[in-house]
Amino acid sequence: MPKYRVQIYPIVSVLVSDVEADSQEDACKKAEQLADLYQFDHVHFAPPVDRITYMEDIDSFLVDEEGDESYERSTWYNASYERI
């Protein structure tokens, strides 16, 4: 039976808490910087997983305002920090 190397391109959620910003758009930018998504390039996983590489592609951001328990001000943004 043949063997294959398979690359999986999942979308994962990275939660960054306590981001202080002037706006939700600014919070997206700051959270992206704080998350340092390139750190995943250096994490070691158990075989058969060889590596995980940050592909510099973000689908979207979901911004929740602290204290907004009913999530009425929660807003989605695209990768360009534009409200969607």
C-alpha cells in the first residue's frame, strides 16, 4: 500500500484576552501582533505530525467587548480589519 504526506490547512481560533485598544479595529491589529502566530512554526508535536507552519492567512476576527455579557457589541472583521 502506498504512503502519502498530507498537509492539512485548518482554520484555528486563537483567543487573545485583555487587549487594550482605541477601537475594535485597533484591537484586531493589536491582538494579531500579540499572538505572534509564527510561534507555531517552532512547536514540536507527536509523530506522525512533523510540523505546523503559520501560512500568513487569517480568515477573520471576532471581537467581544469585555463586560458585554449579552454579546450585543460583538463584531466580525475580515483579514483587512473591515467589519463584515
